[in-house]
Amino acid sequence: MAISNPKKVLITGGLGYLGSHTIVALHQAGYEAVSADNHSNSQPDVADRIANITGVAPRNYAIDVCDRDQLQSLFAKEGPFDGVIHMAAYKSVAESIENPQKYYYNNLVGLLQVLHCCEQFGVQHLVFSSTCTVYGDPLVLPVTENTPLNPLSPYGKTKAIGEDIIKDFVAAHPIQAIALRFFNPVGAHPSAEIGEFPQGVPSNLLPHMAQTAAGMHPYLRIWGADYPTVDGTCIRDFIHVCDLAEAHVTALNHLIHGDFSAGMEILNIGTGEGISVKQMHKAFEQTNGVQVPYELLEHRPGDIVSMYADTQKARQLLAWEPRYTLKDMVHSAWQWQKALANSGFISHKP
């Protein structure tokens, strides 16, 4: 939905996987996006790739949002902002278990500094990227926003604590917020200009699958094959990254232009459908006409059996619906992988 009077938005983590797709969606909706991203998990050429899609390269400030002085300087120079989308955070469940202090410091201090600047510079609208991992290993599926929280990793705990921090903040200050508990983002932009490119061996399923199909790894690692599911592998609610980006922009639109009376809303963002690892693997091979050899490994610490969303609240409040299919997800992921290889940015060789 394009808007007649363009608004300026700060997006932290704006050159990352989800952030870059959200900047594209913001541009298409008529917003001006400014990014704060220190490239801890992004590539320096992402701004140029965004420009290839939108015709406009976003201004990025390569700062650490945990540094209050740097963040204040950005707000002072680029403000006033009509809204902030806060995505900047470390996000690996496994790494957070191995190095919890890194996650508690970065994810919570970064949020606190963003909220401080929102208060100081009069920002009234905040969209917070939360996660479904706050639910832990739920007893009842699908999970609703009222499902009890039981995060099993430091990463999930930082997001649950972050939600509580924002609840208290909006109760004390004139700001409204929406926290999006999103499920498993996958795929890439249809242009194959931007997509997921994790550093090192991917911990997420689809990029590891695509890199294995490209010959970069001998096998796809499947963590656990004896879970009580349809085929023994974990079940997740996979959502196309473009649908998730649109959800962030729609949430921001609702805060700025809608009839929003609550101080804070929390919404699940997913497809509402559970897909197993082996089902994703089969869809990838069949859709793309490639072979992806795999090996079965022991359960990974912090992983849960099954997780998928009840998205009724988001559909009703935001009038948002996911548009991309499972075939779209796996096809776009493979096109992105091939585009990276053709550009010479990475090699197909293991």
C-alpha cells in the first residue's frame, strides 16, 4: 500500500537478510528508509543490490546500536523519524547456548539504546522483530499469542525479555509498538538480487540445502530423524521472507495510519502450516530438479519437535495474508544461490 506523504523510517539491521527485504518493501510502500547495520551478519554490497531493485540505495550507518553515542548521532542527523523497525540482533539458537553473554549483551543493550533514542528524539512508533522461539516446545499447536512462553535458549530469552522491556516502556512513554513473533523466514527476493547468505556453514535449513545442491557441502545435515512427527524430522512454519517483510511494513502502516489504541500488540507471523525438514527437502529437489544428498545426525541442543502458528490475530488486525507458496520459497532460494555463484561472489565448489 503506497502512502501519499512519505515518512522516514529507521531500520536497524537493515542490510541483513530480513532487513534488506524490508527496505525494499518500505520503498515500494512509499517510505524513505535509513539503515543502521554494522555488517556483523551482512555483506557490504547489499545496499547496491537493493538499489538494483528499487533504483535507490538506502543510506546505511555502519554503527553498533549498542553504542549510544553513535546511535544518538544518527538520530540527530537523520531525524525526525516517523517510526523505527528494530531488527538488529544476534539470532543463532546454537550459538546463544554456547555464548549466552554475547546474546544477552547485544540483544538487550541494543534494544535499550534504541528505546532511549526513541524517547529522546520523540519517535512514537516502533515495530520489534521478535521470534517464535519464545514459545519453547509448546504442548498445544498451533501456538497463539496467549500460548505460555518458555524459551529454551538464551536467544529466545532475549526476545521474551525484550518484549517485556517494550511493554514497560510504552506504558511509561508516548510510544506505540507492535512486536512480531515471526516463524522461519526462507527464500529470497524474486529478482535474486538479495537473499540469505550466512557466514560460515549455515545453521538454517534452506541456505544449507541450496549450498549443498550447489556442491559447497557434501551433505545436508538433518538434525534428528526420530522425532514423533510424520517422517521423524522436525516440523516448522516456514514463511517467505518477502511475506515477512510485508508484515513489518503493514504493522508500521497500522501504527502510523491506522486506528491503533493499544500501547503494544504482539502478533504471530507465519503461514499457519507445519512443514517437516524432509518435506522441505523433497519440495526443493522436485521444484528445482536437483539432488541434495543428506546425512542424519543426532538432535541439536535447543531444537524443538514441532512449531507452527495461529495467525488469526495478525490477519484480522493488519489485514495481512502470506502470498508466497512452498514452491516459491524453494525456487527463489535456489535462484538466489545460482545468482551468487554466477556473480563470482561465492564458488559452487565444496
